Amino acid sequence: MLKKLKIKELDRFCQICGREKGEILHHQNFYLPDDSVLPEEYDIVCCSNCGFVFADTIANQKVYNIFYENFSKYENLDSSISSGGGTTKKDKERFLFIIEIIKKFLPKKETSVLDIGCANGGLLNLMKEEGYINLTGLDPSQNCVNFVKKIGIHCFKGDIFSIKRIFNDKKFDFIILSHVLEHIYDLKKLAKIISKLLNENGILYIETPDAEEYLNHFIVPYYFFDSEHINHFSASSIENLFYDLRLSPILHQKRNLELNNNILYPTVSVMFKKDKKSNIKNLITDFSVKKSILSFVEKSKDRENYSEIKNIAIQQIPVIVWGAGSQTTRLLSNSILKECNIQAFVDSDRKKQGSFIKNIPVYSPEEINNFDGIIIISVALNSLEVLNLVKEMGLNNQTIIIN
């Protein structure tokens, strides 16, 4: 028999139907870098009316805008750890798949295309290679914008909520939102802006993580819950977001992105066509994501007993934690890792180096050559690569992988 879930008054109303109450599916905590502007906890809730699942965060859109402008992990500082530039094989394969879909709907190469949240412009660059000539990118990170401009594509600094200031009354024939919606606080406001930005008979392509498939693609405990992904979509909830804006769905697609070490990441995409003659649709009531999330949380609870570091914590043996990303920020709050004698964190991401997590510094790999303690590798996807790097650096420390 399923446990009865607690219902709460929401700080963040449902962004699809406006309902002010929801069921608490899970409470997630984080230990974020000391300079982070994002909340260190939130409830993951399910709207009691339409079934949409999202983070009931106390932040607002302004806070998330600041985060993506100043702390973007997609900047092209290091192509080996950044994404969105199409420089890695997996990145390129992901974009080429999208382009094959696009080509079926965009036979004219002069069609105006806007990629919102374009990161390092990987998708736009491949479209350019396909012969499309009217391409524009938009991203909140100035470094990303500069990089896209260098590859010869128009790009502007900003976000969806600054569209009017940037483009005035300009409209586009094709708009791309690939792995953007899961990051947005004001979803309904975004949907209305997109509708106005799209030409009549224009097409909108949306792709997000597929929350219906979290359990079937279990990676590490609570992997799909982080400080940035605050919405958990299915095809139904993506449709619901635009139900009253005369955007008709013309394509649904589920696929798995292949990440490192043959890990598969589930995604869902929906393509819409703007048609003023179409009727306003009814909301789709769908609680499939709720069921998926609850099962995913239960499996996470079963896997979160990191017994391999229990004695290390008890004996207070000095350790360095390799990895200062989402995996570590979750474990520091929810597992025995927080009781360890952590001397420093290590991360290859230069954006993290020099920062602090609970007053403990984040170093580059090159800065830990003389450390005598244990190295705990805490990364979700690249643990074997990190282990190989430790060996290549000639470090003889005892090394433990937790995931």
C-alpha cells in the first residue's frame, strides 16, 4: 500500500495550471559552493491538479538568471568537460540527430532559426555546415556568446525574458529550446513569450530530460535532482505548457543520449507548429511522472548507504574529494560523506577551482601532488576517467570510488 503523501501550500505555484497545492514527493538538500546564489534545499512536488512535477524552490527567475549568467558550466573553457559545442563525439551525435529531424520540416536554407540557450553553438554550427544561412543564438553567458560569434554565427547575450529588448518585434520561423525548459522558473511566462516570438506556421522544437524514464535509467542516487534542474517533464506536461497558445504538437520523440561509459540518459522531445486556426486544447491530466519519481526515490534510498567510507569517517582520516559537482553537493548533505575529514575538493572545471564549499577549497588536479591522505572519487559519470587520471599523475594515494 502506498504511503499517503503530504500536501503543502506551494511557494512556487504550478507553472502549467496555476494550482497552489501539491504533494511532496521528496525533499532534496545540497551543500553548494559558498558563492552560489541558488537554494540549498527544496521539495520536489506534484501538482494535485495536472500532475506536473517540479521543485518548489524559494528562489525566483531573477536568481536563476544570475546563476546562468555568472556560473554557467557550458562555457567553452575546456572542451573535454563542457558541452554544447559539438566538439565531442557524443555531443556531435546528439546534435546531428536533432538536425535530421529539423531538415524534414525546414527544406528552405534561408529559414530564420533561433537557438535559445545555445551554449557554445554546437547545434547552430552543424546547421551552418548543412547550408542554413539565417541562424541566431541566444545565451546568458558572455563567454558562450563570444565563442559562437567567433565561429561566424550571430549571437546575443541574454535570456528568454530579455527577448523584447534584444529583438524588438522580430520573429522567427524555427525556435529551438534544447535542454532549457528544465532550468526555467517562470515557465508559463516563457511559453507566452515563445508564442509571440514565433511566426505564423512557425515551428518550435523542445527537448528535455524524460522524467518518466528516471527509474529505468538509474545512474546514481538522486542523480536527476540537482540545484539547476527544477522541472521534470514528460511529453504530456510539455504539451500542457502550451495548451492555450494555439501551438499544435506535430511530433513526439523519446530517445536515449549515450553519455560516458555507455550510460544512457533519457530524453523526450515535442515539436509544435503555430496555427491561429487551431483550437485551444484541454489540459492533459497525467500522474505518470509522479509514479516514476517516487520509484526513483525509493531506489535511491536503497543505494545511498556508502559503507566503503564509513570507517574513514569514524577514524577521521584526511581525505580529498575529487569532484565538486552535483553528485558531491548531494552527498555532502545526505550521506556519511559530510562526516569525513575533508581537506579539499578537486575538480577539472576551472569555473569551480578557487571556490569554496563550506569553507573547504576547490583545487585543480595539479595542486594535490603532495597530499598523503585518501582520495574519494565522487563523480556520477566519469569516475573511471578520473581514476585513470590519478594513475597518470603518479599519485599513489589509496583511492575509493563512490557512486
